Amino acid sequence: MLMLKHPNVKRTWPTIKMEGNKITKVLLVETDLVLAPDDPDFDEDAVNGLLSALGKYLKRAGYDGAEIIPSR
């Protein structure tokens, strides 16, 4: 099984979303990164690195999309 590997990914899990008659396979990605650009701890390079790794992974793994969720 393919796994998303990135130092700021804490866990991932698949889910399915339904919108009308359309079903999509979505990967939920939990990260320890701050995602709000106005937060002083926001690291644009780290977030862009995560997005790049996620984009490559989604193409290989057959997901329709992803949602990134900050850790609590």
C-alpha cells in the first residue's frame, strides 16, 4: 500500500464524500503545521512542501482529492 511520507504528516485516513450522485475518494491528512497564513508560526515553505508531496501522492494513489487537517 502506498503511504504519504512527509515529516509534518502525523496520520492519514481515507474517506468517501457524496455530493448529489457523485462519490469521491478523499484522503484526510493530519499535520502539525500551522495552516493559517496570518499566524506568526506559519511556515510557507513547509506548507508548500507538504502540498507538493501530497499532489504527487494523490496522482499515484488514485484519490480524487484531499483535505488537510491541523493537529490539535
